[in-house]
Amino acid sequence: MLNLQSGDRVEFSFEDAPTTTICATVGRLLTDQDEGMGFEIEEYIARWIEVTVDEPSAMDPKQVLLFGTDFQYRLNGRRITLRLKDA
């Protein structure tokens, strides 16, 4: 698990398409309660990470990455590999 903070620059790629890297900036780190979820979701999601994807990109610039209790990051249900971007 990465120790992310607002403003961190990250890059990620989908595990099923690792050759494409997407760069983004962390906006906010949210809890289940911040996202309006009930206590049932605590078994699945550990953290919600709002990011802004760099332009140009084929996806909406505002995205929410999920860090699951299985220690995997996901975007739209697809597993991703997430790294801090070199400064």
C-alpha cells in the first residue's frame, strides 16, 4: 500500500493492458463514510482515491481509484498497478 497524500503525482496502468501508462494527480483520499457508503463496504474497500488524469486522455479527467481490502488497486472494476511518479 502506498502512503498517498493530496497533491502526489502517480502513474498507473491496467494489469490487462500494462503497456499504457496513465499519469494523474491525487486530489482527495476518502473513507467509506465520505463516499456515503454503509459499514458493509468495509469488508471490500479500504480507501477511495480521487485523482485527476493528465491531458490528453481518452477517459474523463476525474476518476476514483479503489484500494481494496485484498491490497489491490482498481479503476472501474479493472485491476491496476499504481506507483508514485518520480519527481
